[in-house]
Amino acid sequence: DGGITQSPKYLFRKEGQNVTLSCEQNLNHDAMYWYRQDPGQGLRLIYYSQIVNDFQKGDIAEGYSVSREKKESFPLTVTSAQKNPTAFYLCASLTQGENIQYFGAGTRLSVL
Amino acid sequence: GEDVEQSLFLSVREGDSSVINCTYTDSSSTYLYWYKQEPGAGLQLLTYIFSNMDMKQDQRLTVLLNKKDKHLSLRIADTQTGDSAIYFCAESGGSGGYQKVTFGTGTKLQVIP
């Protein structure tokens, strides 16, 4: 069953803590994306990666970091420098031929 | 930069048609998309249209594109309570290998039984 798996579904962060959100895909897609969704706002791009070992900042990269060591995996770390991390985080992947982004089910991050 | 705008809320009665509208600014858009998001879930692609098309129909869904006015609409025929969700309009275009996708703020569709 092909798709994008995000984990955990819910995550809580303590003050000063770094947390990592997982995103795995078995669609053999080259490009992967992380978005942040806040109520009443669209999706804002945090980071994207077009190929293994390469990634680029999106519109709101400050306070976040990523890695792309494997094609299937694109984890996002929310660092302590991100002062307002409470949001719904969505991971997506894309295959160039179709130009369609497919999304995971999301991770809701809250601050304790 | 690119911008995609949608109204925030639409309420319809079950069985009626729903029309969700979207405007965009990027004249070089190549693809335009409609996604559906149910509460607490990710985005599900409903349909998409190439920028050289005017219309696309898929069962209860009809997409209309007016490229001159940069206006996209999604019509849902015979709207059901299960259609209640947030609908996102999105457009993509870009140079090089990167397809930047710009999303609207989403339109929350409420279907009244």
C-alpha cells in the first residue's frame, strides 16, 4: 500500500526542547516537502528537498531543520529557536511526471 | 510573489450544488488543483486542471478555469454531508526542477442536512 506516513500524530514539546517529526514515503518520489498549517491560513512551506542529500529553505525556515539522507525519509526538527511551534505539520511528496503533491495525515504539535 | 485567494466559508443545503471560487495572480501557472481536507487529516487531491484547459468534469465535480481573469472554480453537484470539509485551491509553476505550489487559505464548506 503506497503512501506517505507521518508520525507521531500528536506531539508535545516542552520549553527549550527540540522535537523531530517523521515523514516516510514508499512512492519512490524524488521531491519531498514540509508545510506548516495554522488556522485561517493556507499552507506555508518550511523546507523542501528535490533529491537525496540536498534541501532548500522555504518561506518560513527559521527555527526548523531537516535532513534527507534517504530518498524515502525527510524528517523535520522543530528547534527551541522556533518560538511559536504550535501548528499542524504536513509532509508531502511529488513525482515530477505528474506534478502532483501527495500528503501525509499530518502531525499536530503543541507546547506544554 | 504568487498569491491565491479564496473566501473562507460557504454554507449550502444537502442536495444543492456548491461552488467554491478561487483567484490567483501567477500568470505562468501550469497546473491548478483542488484539495479536500477533513478535520485532523492531511490534504487529499480531488482534481486538477492544466492551464491550457477551460473545464474538467469528474463525476460530481466540475472545474472551470478562466485564465484571462485568473479565476478557478469548483462545483460540487448534489452536495452531501460527507462533502463538509475545507477545500484548498492551489497553483503550481516554476522554473528549473522545482515545482513551487502556492495554496489558498482554504474554504470551509458546511453542508446543512
